[in-house]
Amino acid sequence: MLDANMQTQLKQYLANLREPIELVASLGDDEKSAQTRELLSEIAELHEMVTASFDGTHERKPSFIIRRASDANKWVRFAGLPMGHEFTSLVLALLWAGGHPPKVDADLIEQVRALEGDYEFEMFFSLSCHNCPDVVQALTLMALENTHITATLIEGGTFQDEVEERGVLAVPATFLNGESFFNGKMELAEILSKLDSGADAKAAEKLSAKDPFEVLVIGGGPAGAASAIYTARKGFRTGIAAERFGGQLQDTLGIENLPGTSYTEGPKLSDDLKKQVAENEIDMMDLARATELKPATEAGGMHEVTLANGAVLKSRSLILSTGARWRNLGVPGEAEYRNKGVAYCPHCDGPLFKGKRIAVIGGGNSGVEAAIDLAKIVGHVTLIEFDKNLRADEVLQRKLRSMDNVEIITSGQTTEIIGDGSRVSGLVLKDRTSGDERRIELEGVFVQIGLVPNTEWLADTGLELSKFGEIVVDDHGATNLPGIYAAGDATTVKDKQIVVAMGTGATAGLGAFDYLIRNEPIDEIAQAA
């Protein structure tokens, strides 16, 4: 199961074990069970503190638990093989079970340990989902730190019948005590805020106690990271407040047009940026969603940003890089069937539609790329474009047209998504040329129709926005408000591309630098007066 390179790396990691761990597998007679036996045997051979047994009796086969030999009540279960994006999760589970301390905020660890009550988590993931590892790892940590918490992490492709039975049409899908808990990516702090009513208040108190920044970046995508790196290297106290570090990078796989990098993937690029941010001693505040802006009353004064948890951050200058999100169709049935057949991430949710009929709505690069990827998994793809021609690059169009399980419809308007109350069963399509309507029978709809800037919270601040809600900026990244700059997909910059976002981030950072050196700080008391 593990090639020589993976075995070497894993052996190096296992050298960090501090106490013995046990792997206990429940296996059947199928091929996946044989692969599980092989994997666990190989892991056990790599370190004397790891033992593997195959006499488990759990109903899910194949599955295995990882537990501390000294405390059998602290365990996590993997059902199916945690390979692909989840191999890192497997490695971390082994290390944490073996006493290696996790690189997690100590306050969060204490919150996990203090949770009372019984929590039985089940979480479905796919091996191609790049959002799933965060949830897998958070639940793993919780189960290994608190005996009242259990976590069973299920690879949906291996347990397709259970996926169907429980109506899982999007991953990550998390259940708590048998009931749906959350669909989508969650980090440890988010899970705790749902379980611990005092978590948000504690986080807000900690954030509000921070000293004012010289530069505060709102948003942690490529634009925000570039801005922060530039201002930190200029010697200014810099912070990043981001709802999700990496932004859309977390939902992007193949990146082949970043100069100097022939190929990378969004999550990896996001991790690289995060490391560079840390190396420059930038205060990274993740899971921090801005909800209100109070601009300074004059140049040199303090801007205030309020977060969703009630925390208030202050800074002499701001760089707004809040990015954008997928645009909704806005038709009947879309909201009702979200995560029940309506999806926005083909890489995450595509494997759940193996062999089924799906539609991709949108004929730009994102839509055509999604259709190409999905056509390799699903039974049939119908690509629907509103315009009379596809808008994707010609090379992508040629690839799509070469696939024999794809139908391309242009001048098509989706007017409704329909279902049986629990999942999608089709959509209604109007021909914009003839006006005729027809129903297309299918099981999934992937929406890929562009982006909406995350700027609603700025509507009544005096900040100039375009008719599309984009932040209006000049050639220096400056907005109409002194000391406030903006960068990336949330702005009027024409092209929404990673390299463009990075460039505008650098420009905004340099703009903020120029502003700070030209404007002396105003004392807060004098400003209030």
C-alpha cells in the first residue's frame, strides 16, 4: 500500500511517538479489507510502539480504530482507507494517539477537554475532497483528547449504500448523535463554538484585547496574504483577520498558470502562503468574519472592525481583501436542495455522483473544467450555458467536446431545480431562442456561474462600491476613504485571477506603507474628542 518514499516519511514521523498505540481492524473478505490489512501491517512494521490486530467486530468493514495502549477509551475510527487527501489525517491520528502534542492553540485544547456530555460524531469524506481533512483532523483531535467524544470517519466511496441511505450528497458531511450536524468545511474552533455556548465570547475577549495594528488586512486569500507580507517586511505591526485563510484557493485544485510554478494545487498554495505569513510574524486571526466597519474620522486615526463574535479590532490602516464567493442561480429549488444534489464544488462532491446524471451550469472556464472532471466520474454530464456560445478557453472547449458522455446546451436558462423533497431529481430548462421549456431528469446540479464580491457588510460605511458591489480602487489600491485600501476579487480590478490578486495585494500593501509614513498617528482620545 505504501511505496518506499511514503514508508520512509512515515517512519520518520513515527519516531515522534511517546507511548504505544494499537490499531484494531474489523475486516471482511473484500478487496478493500485486504488493502486495509496490508496498510496496517506495514504501519506496524515501521515502529515498535505500533501494534496491529485484525479481530475487531465492528459492523463497518473494513474499518479500524487507532487508540492509546494506556487508555482504550481514547480512540478514533476510520471506515475505509484514509489515503489521498486523508493520508495526512491518518499520520496525525497516529502521532496524536501516541502522545505527540498537536500544533493547536492551547486554549482550544482546554475547551475540548472541558466539554461535558456525550458526543458521537460520524463524518463522511471523499478521497478527492480537499476540504474534508480539516474536519477529519478536528474530530480526530477531539476524540483523542476527551473520552466523552467518539469520531468515526467514513470514506463515502467504500460505503456507498450508507451514503445513499443517509442522503449524503455533499462532503464533508458531519453527523452528531445520529442527527445531521453540519455540511461543509469546519475547523476546530467552529465545532467548539457550536458545542460550547461560551466559545465565541472567549474568543471575542481574546481578540479585543489585542493592541491596535498599524496594518490590518481583512481576508486571507492570495491578495490578503501578499498585502500582509509586504507591510510586515516594511516593519509595520500587521494582522490578518480572515473567515477562512486561503479563501477560494481552498476550493481550487489544478493551478497551471502561476508564473514560476508549472503546477500546484490551491490547498498547497494556501499552506505555503500561511507558512510565509507565519515566518514574517504576522498576527494571523483565522475564523474571524468581519461584520462592521467604522472608518477613522480623519487621516492618521484609528479604523475599527467588528467581527461576528463581537470582537473589535483597531488599526491605523486597513486593507480589504474579502474576496468573492460562488454566485447562486437564484431559481426555485436551489436553496431547498443545497447539499441534496445542488453543489458548488465538483472536486469535493463529484465522487458522490459516480455513475449518475448531472448538470453543470456555466460555460466559462470554471464550468467547462468542472464538466471535464466530472465526466470522468459520473454517468452523463449536461453542460448548460446561458449565452449562445461557451466562454471558456478554446483548449478547454476542445477537450470537453471530445468526451462522449457530455451534452452541451447553449442559450439555455435554468428556471427551476426540482426534486422529491429529499434530493434533486431534475431541472427545468428554457430555450432562450425558441422559448420552449423541457425537463431534464438528473441527480445532481453543479453551479459554476461566476462570483459575487463579499462586500455586503461595507454597504453603509461611506466606502465607494461599484454597481456590482465591488470596492472601487485606484492604481495604488486606495479606496475613497483615507487609510483604507483594497485588493483582489472584491475590487473593481478587471481580471479575477490568483496572480492578479497577488499583484493587487502587493500594490495595496505598498499603498498602505506610503500612507503610514506620510500620516502621523492621531491619539485615540484626541480623535474621540
